[in-house]
Amino acid sequence: MSYLDFLAEWYNLVFLAAGALALVVAAGNRLRGRSSLALPAGLLVAAVTGLTWNGAIHDLGGGSPAPRFPLVVVVAAAVGVLGGRTLALVRDRFFRPITAVCFNRPGYEGVEARVVSRDAGPEPGSGRAQWQDTDGVLNIVHIHTAGSEIGFGRHVRLGSFDERAESYLAIPLPRRAVRRRDAGTV
């Protein structure tokens, strides 16, 4: 049996339909401007889980997956619900939607940010740092250091703003410092 013949079996068509429905729901959400991820991700995870499990049953000599279809559907649905909710939670926690982008405004002294350029050195404007505030605004500013270079990904606290050069003094934070997302940090 070829792989396409295997996919065309009735017990796999259900999971292929779930995968197609995931794409339709995701496209519909995008067209309506919604950022809901749980349902399309859950459908896609369920589809992949069901197809994978059916393939394993078939390939490992378990015979036809048809008699085990009810069990596969229940497990795939459960994994889909858990996977969809988990992916939605991860996205909401680490990849929040951006509502606007602001560049190099003064008045952010004391904010914690992350270096997003390769490095930042003592020359004003030699680096960039960013953070996302609680309103979803991504703030990007020019930074410089008081001494040695600071590399990409390093957390810094913004010091004084040099209005002439439009650059913040970046003060490196200890690597073990705990940061809270809702406090305007990355």
C-alpha cells in the first residue's frame, strides 16, 4: 500500500479533514482580525496525532487501524485539546500580539529591555534594545554603554537619555535577575 493509498483510507480521512478544517478556521480568524489560536492549533495537533498513531499501528504490524479507530480518535482529540490550549498559552505568554511600534522616544529611563542588535558599545546609538509594554506596544530605542560592549540578548536597564545623540545609556543587568513581563520587560 502506498502512502497516498494509506491516507485515502476512511480512518485517515477524518484526520485529514481535521487538518483542513484547522487551516480554514485559522484563515477565517485572520480575515476577521482575531488572534485565536486554540481551536486551529488543537485541530492540527489532533490531525497529526491521529495520522501518526494510525501510521504506527499500520507500520509496526498491528494490522489495520480501523478496529482501533475509536481509541485513536479519543486520544487524538484529547492530545489536540491539550496541545491547542498549551500552544495558545505559550503564544500569549511569550509572543503577545504587537499593537504598535514606537521608535526612540525619550522618557523610558529605568525600563528593562533586551539588546536586539549584535552588540552595543560606548558610541551613542551603537546598539538597539527593545521591550513590549502591557498595551502591546513594541518599543525600540538606540543604546550605548558606559564601557565594554554588551552582546545580543542581554537584559539591560535604560539609564539617562542623551538627547543630542538620541541614545540611552544601557546598564547591564545581572544574568540571574528575575524579570516580570507585566512590568514592561522582555
